[in-house]
Amino acid sequence: MVKTILSQLKEFKLIAITAPLWMVGEVICEMIIPILMGHMVDIGVSGGDMGYIVRTGLFMLFVAVLGLICGCMGGYSRSKAAAGLSRNLRKAMHDNIQTFSFSNIDKFSTSGLVTRLTTDVTNIQNSFMMILSMAVRAPMSMIVAMAMSFYLSPRIATVYLIAVIFLMLVIGLFMKSTMVYFKQVFEKYDKLNESVQENVSAIRVVKAYVREEHEDNKFEKAATAIYSMFVKAEKRVAIAGPLMMFTVYSCILLISWMGAHMIVAGSLSTGTLMSLLTYCMNILMSLMMVSMVFVMITMSEASARRVSEVINEKSDLTDPDVPVYEVKDGSIVFDHVDFAYDRNADEPVLKDINLSINSGESIGIIGATGSAKSSLVSLISRLYDVTKGAVKVGGLDVRDYNMEALRNQVAVVLQKNELFSGSIYDNLRWGNPEATDEDCRWAAKLACADEFVEKMPQGYNTYIEQGGSNVSGGQKQRLCIARALLKKPKVLILDDSTSAVDTATDAIIRNAFIRELPSMTRLIIAQRISSVMECDRIIVMDNGKVADFGSHEELLGRCSIYSEVYESQTGANADADFDEPA
Amino acid sequence: MAEEKVVKVGGHGGRGMRGMPRPKIDNPGKLFVRLIKAVMENYTVHLIVVVACILISVFANIQGTLFTRTLIDAYIEPLSKAARAGEAVDYGPLAIAMLRVACFYAIGIAAAFIQAWTMVYVTQGTLKNLRIRLFEHMESLPIKYFDTNAHGDIMSVYTNDIDTLRQMISQSLPQLLNSAITIVSVLGSMIILNIPLTFVTLFMVAVMLFVSGKVTKMSGKNFIAQQKNLGTLNGFIEEMMNGEKVVKVFCHEKQAVEEFDRYNEALYESAYKANAFSSILMPINAQLGNVSYVMCTIVGGALALTTSETTGTGVAFLLALIGLFGSLSVGSLASFLTFNKNFSMPVNQVSMQLNSIIMALAGADRVFRLLDQEPETDEGYVTLVNAKMENGEITETDEHTGKWAWKHYHKAEGTTDYKPLMGDVTFNDVDFGYNDDKMVLHNIVLHARPGQKIALVGTTGAGKTTITNLINRFYDIQDGKIRYDNINVNKICKKDLRRSLGIVLQETHLFTGTVADNIRYGKLDATDEEVIAAAKLANADGFIRRLPNGYDTQLTGDGANLSQGQRQLLAIARAAIADPPVLILDEATSSIDTRTEKLVQDGMDKLMSGRTTFVIAHRLSTIRNSDCILVMEQGRIIERGSHEELLDKKGKYYQLYTGKKAETA
């Protein structure tokens, strides 16, 4: 995990290494000052040597300036290294996500990917900066100060050593037990926030059932529980400060006592005692900092893990070594296909599918929710790989094609479709970057999008907001169809893509396909029987299996599921849909 | 209404960073006072204890520092002299002095401990109260508030803003207080010890503040750029990740990478600059602190020299002049040097804490703004009571009779009358707009008699859902009257009005808890048998029993482990158990496929029988047997009548139904 993250430093490796070096310089400068000060007192002040005072003073200033330069360079380097690391991490993730298959995306979920690309990277960047500064600085200044102390007076330094070990043990012990507590608290805390979230989004339900008080009580109970947990956890933390004070004060008293004896005995000078007292503070403060760094690192550990998961994820779809770039025609064959989203699943989603579809045929697909209609068509453009058997397009196994070539010639309009921020032209050109304005209009006309686009104040230059929030569901669907048509594909798959378009417009779109693109194989998934009944043949899906496959008339005669749906939506007991008109 | 669930990234960047630009708030002073008041409300005594403890520990700390002087001047020097002179050395007085200091230290530690311990209660208690107040207030807000505020923003009040408040109350405030007291007392001590050295220290602090101010300004500019670039990149990531599958289908990966790289590079540029400036702030201050220290040492050393010995040079004469302002012993110098460090540290801290306090105040501002929102008002006085028939008269009772009546108190006559709850709803020329300047419903007239089924059809945005939201007073109308059982709904207590209406929304929301808990939401005291009966009515019993723990299966994340159709079935069961006289079904079966719907239909029919029902649906099977179908367009009812009547009319309904353009316009 750490290796994955650090390997992304790349061009910033050198600067990341120099950052702590500068820091070491800064620390050494800082540590020299107290010792110089001690000399100044002993030789200059006590010895009455003004020249020495000025000389040492100037040297001290020089050291301070040197420290300043080191400090600034260190700050600059670590900022650059950390910002660079986060840039590279984001890029590595994003590049890899672009190679992901649908199942890779499913595994992480959209929101999961967004968090990893944003919050997690920021966490890592902040901790990395912290590590480059504090994690180096604190132990460094502790070690240097300790070394100086030993140099000045091994006896007194021993006192520090004991104090440090004592504090380390106690802090370590504390941290361990407190961390466990905090982990629990934060889990509960997240739950509390989830329940707020739940209430915010379900406020209509709460109000409709007059359950405000009920929710208030629930929340108060949860908030109080969290309060007592937080108090318990934070009380432990609250001990750390006074404990630190206790250690510092004990050290000062002990050193003063020992120092007094030693000075009187002549084995220690007053100036040295003063230097030693300064180091005392330095050492113990650094120790506190080390513990803080430790907390920071553990906090970003989860982020680092999540980020490296994305970087290390391998796409489970790869191009063959010698890919085919040309799809011959629009014929489709399913040959004993089994498919499961999870390879270890007991029950496959699709079971032993055998189908043969001719090029240029129009195929309707109907079936209940969860009967695996979408799964079936997603195999054709190789959004997922089959578990068993083979799917062939244009006579060749889909796994033999170059993926980009295959997907350009097998266009899918997804059920959950998205438009992107940009003009309508920009959005349509996703289908073909080279499309002229004429081409775009042609596609929009076919998809019955032209009429409403023309009515918009800026026509095709109208800006689509993020997620297409400024067009209605039906308009969005029609634009998505137009976008797919611009690919001029050999196979077009519409996965419930006209559900928000009214019946009349739906029919116009289907007729336009027949008129303008007769050689294109069309697969249409729909809930509405009218959308599929004029197709050449219709696939009836039931629980992951093809229940029947045939023309409208054939199916009416022999397929009970089909005739049931047909009956419920047409005829004397008609059940039509009232949808959005054009 | 079907809003896509899009992942939003919180807008607040790294909080409390050094050198961050301070957010602008209108009246920080007033906010601060209000916040302190909120803390004081329950914890006045605690706070007094805390302030006292801080005073004590600062005092103890100063005593400790001053001890260095006493140690050197009063004990070590004389003792050394004595030792050099070969006299007996008596450590007794020193031991006593140290014991005294030890006492001070002990008191200081105890005070610090009490302070930290008390602050835990103050912080967490205040946050708890604030959270509860926020939540309770939020629950009382009108629906409009939730319409006009992004849910992410509301959530961020609970998470980000409360979190910054926690930091502020528990850390920044005590530290600021501590720093302020330290600054004052250290300054005092310094002046007592030596005036010239105090001037040197003050001068250096001024330099420090000046330089860090300059650097902060420079980093602030870059931080703003960083925030902007971060926002752009996050927006891009959000959009692209939501549409990642489309990117794949259209083989748009290369373009996505190119655009991403551009935003990523821009962010990197501004991020490293902003951070570079802010991270050199620390070494600058530290080293300037050292310079200050060195200057004091030089000047102090010289002063000490003139005090201790006379060197008879011109320099010494000059120093002696300065020395008039304060003579200096070696011990005093040692103490002063510690004070010098102790002084620049809190000054630095104050400028740092000030930043995080202002950040926290911006959070407090959002918290208070939510608390200041006008809650839903309810001037209704007609209440719903359990009713009992006695001698042909309706009387009020405490028992659960299953019969309900409106209790209507007439103020003018001072009489009370009871009207049985029937479920008769009328709209009389109702106009409504979410804002006063834009009406979305015009001249709505309708009458639903008890037990009738009214269907609303029309395009998205025609105003179907809005009509149902007016019956339960989620919104108040601008003009006209809505009557329930011939009582103006404005006169009915909102709580009781809503209790008499069952509602199943298109977007199903379930709560964390068991399946049974969720059904019981409609009637909190329902028995297990009632729960099962309601589930059976909605045809949900079957799938519930197949769940791993049946009715005790835990639902989390809005019922994420159930299919959309199953969730709708639970919502129907939840409405069924409430047993209201009026039912509103807003696309209640839209996510249930045709075959399953057939199964539910039976239950739905049972549910609807004997109740006034408003149905919004786009499936004919749900609508056809309605007593009256209202066809809506752009906020108006354009056609009304039964299914057959409307078909004969060959108008909009006919067009919607057949998919053919109407023959007559």
C-alpha cells in the first residue's frame, strides 16, 4: 500500500527527499542556538568578555538566518512534493479508471470513486506534508537535543532519557486504548449523521405521518449516547496535557536540584544549566509532536488503502493480442451463454442463452423487472464478459475485436443515461467528434429531438447543465438516442430508452429507424408492448432465461407471458401508459 | 420530482490551514457573543471553573519560570561562592524553595487537569444540545425549506460546521484565553525583570507579525485560486464518475483523460504555491523567534556584564546608561530568555487561533441561520378526537373506538361541536405558487366525496403532485379555499390533518430499522398481527418472509438492500396500517412491473375501498375505474370526467391514451 502510494512520487522523488534534509538543517541550526547561548553566559557574561558576547551573538544570528533559509526551502520542497504526489495520485487513479470495465466500476461504485479521487487524495496530501515536516522534524530535534544534552552533561541527559521513556510508554498506552474508543465513537457518529441524512431526504414522510416528535426522541437518544461516549474518550485525551506538564515540571525540578549540586561542585557551569533547561522543553515537546504525527498517519491510512486499491485494480476486460477492427455486419449470436456479475455466485444471472439474430433485424425484448434484459444486451458490446459460452457479432466472438472498434459499431443507449455539461452540439458529438452540424441535426431529427431543441432559445448551442438537469427526462432520452445514432452503428441497442417518451413519439422514432437506417440491427428493451410488438421478432425474458423468441403473432399464440402482458396493455382491458408527450 | 442521486463533494476544503483566507462574515462580534451564550446556557459554572483554572495554571507556570532566576541568583551563585570559599554548603534553604515551587507546579498541573476535564463536558455537552436543537428545529421547518436548500448543505451543518465548532470550543477558545492571559502576565513579568529587554522583545514580535501578515496575504491569494481549481476539478470528477459508463460506451476515455489532466495540472500549480507560502510561515516565525532570543541574549548579556562588573570602556558606559533602566543578574537573564520564548509563542498562537476561530464562526453562522429559520406555523384549532356515538350524539372519548371526529370549537359562541371524520375534500378556485410571483396552479376546482377515487393525469410538471401537497398543507395556497369535511384546512390543526391523510410517495423513503419498524411507522403502537395484516394487504408479506430475518430484517441506507418495487410495497403497507380516511397515492406503483402490479392491485383495491383516494399514475389499469379523472396541463385542469366520457371527448386524454394526435384540437 505504502509502496503503491510512494511509487507515484515519480518526478517529485528528489524534492521529496531533499525536504527532510532541509528540515534536518533547520533543526540543527535551532539546536545550536541554546548551546551558543550557554557559552555566551559562561564565557561572555560571567567572564566579562564583551567582545565574545558580540562575536557569539553575530554567529547566533547567522545560524538563525541559516535556519530560516533551511526552513523556507524545506517548506517549499515539501509543499511541492505533496502537491505533486496528490496530482500524480489523482492522475494514476483517473487513468486507471478509464481502463476499467463495467464490473470494475460496479465494484467501487460511483460515489466510492468520487471520494477516492477527492477527499482521500486530499487526506493523503495533508498527511504527506505532515510526515515530511513533523515526522522528520520532531524525532530529529529530539535526537539532536538529546545528543546535545549528553554532550553537555550525561548525568542530566539521563534524566531526560528516563522522562522520555516514561512519557513514551504512557502516551503509547493511552493512545492505544483511546484509539479504540475513538474508532467506536466515530462509527456511532457516522450513524448519527446518517440518520440526519435519512430525515432530511425523507422529511415528507416524517411530516405526512406526523412523526416529528418520534424522530426527535430517536435523535435525542442517539445524540445522548454519543455524548457519553465522546466524554469517555475525550477525558482520556484530556489527561495527556497535564501528564506532559507533570513530566516537564518534574524534569525541571530534578535538573535544578542536580544542577545546583553540580555547579556548586564545579562540574557544571551556569550557562550549561540554562542550555539544558531549554533542551528539556525541546525534547518533550517533540515527543508530543511525534504522537500527533502518529495519529495523523493512522488517520490517513484508510485513505491510502482506498487510493491504492483503485491504482492497483486491473481491468478484467482486455483487448486480444491481434484485435479485429472491422465488424462485418450486424448479426448477433448467443452460443450457450451463461453470465454472472460475480464469478463466484451460485446462481448465474443468465442461463444457457442461445439466440441467433440476423443483420438488419429489429428485435424487441420484454420481461419483468429483474429478468436480466439489460444483462443480456450488455454482453453484445462487451460491457461484461460472459462466464460461459460465447457472444458473436458479425460472425466473430466479441472478445476478438478491439474494444473501441466494437463499441463504436455496437451502440448502446443505457438505461441510466447521462448528458454532460456543454452545448447540445458538444453532447451529440460524443457519438462522433467529426460530425458536422448537419450530421448532428440529422441524428436529432431521427430521434425526434430536433423539434424541442429548435424551440430552445439558443437551439443546438444551448448549454446543458451538469447531469442534464435543465432538460426533461424524455428530452434527455431523445438526445441520448441521437448521440448514439451519430456513431452510425451496425447494431443499436436501446435499453428502456424511450420510457419517458410518449407512445406517439416513440412510434415516430422507430419508424424513422426503419426508413433511414434499414440495415442497422436494432434491439429494443421496453416495458411498453407497443414499443416492441412491431419488431421482426421479440425475445421474452423470464428469470434469466429466454422464455420465447418469435414474431408478435407467433408469441401471441404460444407464449402465455407475452399474451398476458399484451392483454393487460391493449384491447378491451387496455392498459396504456400516460407519458410525457412530445 | 424524481431527483437523481448524485454524489456531491463537500465544499469546505482543509480546515484551519495556516495562511488560509478568512471567510467573510457580517457580524463576527455578535456571532461570537451568541455562541458564547449558547455555551454558557448550561455550563456557566463550568466555564467559571475553566477560567479560574487557566488563571491558576498560567500563574503557576510563571512562578516556575521565575524560579530559574531565584535558583541561579539566590542559591547557586551564593552556594558556589561559599563552596569556592571552602565554607560548608547548606542545601536546606534550596530544598525548601524547591518544595515551594513544586507546590506551585502541583497546583498548576491540578488546575490544567481540572480545566481539560471540565472542557470535555462543556464541549461535548454544548455540541449535544446544539445537535438536538438543530435536529428538533429542522423537523419543525416547512417543506419549503427542504425544497430551497440543497440536502448536502443541510447535512454539512451537522458534519462540517459542528465539527469546526467542536475544535473551536474545545481547543481554540481555551487556548486563546490561555494565550491572552499568558501574554499579559508574561509581559508584566518581563517589564518587572527588565525594561530594555522587553522593548527588544516587543520590537521583534512586531516584526514577526508584520512578516507573517505579508506572507499570509500572499498565500491567501493562492489559496483562493486553489479552492477554485479544486472546485472545478471536483465538479469534473463528480460529473465524469456519474457518467463513467457512458464514457465507456462512447469510447470517450482519451478526451476525458485530456480534460482531467488539464484541471489536475492547474490545481497542482495553485496548490503547491499556496501550501509553500503557508508552510514557510512556521520557519519564519520560529527563526524570527530565535533572532529575538539572540538579540535578547546579546543585549541582556551586555547588561548583565555592566551589572556584574565594570570594564571601563566606552561601550560599557553606554551600557551602563541603558542599565539604568534595569540592572540584570544572570538569573534574571535566564528567566527573561524563557519569558522571551514564552511570549512569542502565544502571540503566534493567537494569530493562528484567530484564523480557526473565524473559520468556526462561519460554521456557527450557518448553524444559527438554520436555527433562525421560521418554523412551520400552525394556527389550526380544530382537532381530531376519538369519537363515540351516544344517543345519536357524537361525544369525545379517550378509548380507541376506531371512529374519529373533528372537534370544532366556535370561539364566537363559545360552543364546541363534533363532526364525524368522513374524508370529503373540496378545492374551491385554488391558486398556488411556490413563490408569490409565479403561480403553478390556477383555478383548481374539485370535489372528492367520501369513498370516491379521483385520478390525476398529465405530463410531468403539470402540477399533479402539487395538488396533493396542498391537501396536507405541505404548502399554503395563495387564493381560494380547500375544505376537508367542510372545514377550511387552515383551521385544522396540522398534526391532525396529516394524521387523517395517508400518503404513498413516488420516491420511497425507508428508515434504518427492521422491516416491521418501517411498517409500524404508520401506527407506532401497532401489534405484530396488525403489521403482518398490513403487509399482506400490500402483498408484501411474501417477499418479507423470504428475507433473511423476515420481519426483523434490518434495513439500512434507505432500504438499499431491497428492490425499488419491494420498497414501494413496504410504503403501501406503511400507509395501510395508518388506516386513514383519505389516501394519496403518488405514482405508488410506478416501479412495480406490470405482472407484480397485478398482484398488488388486489391489495390496493382493498386499501382504497371505502376511502377517498387521490391517485397519480401513468398506468391506465390504476386509473380507469376512477370516479373522476382530472387531466392536468400547465397547472390547470383541462378535462374531467370518467374514463368513457373522456374517451368520447376525443381530447387530450384520448390522445394520451391512444398515442394518436387528437382529431379535434
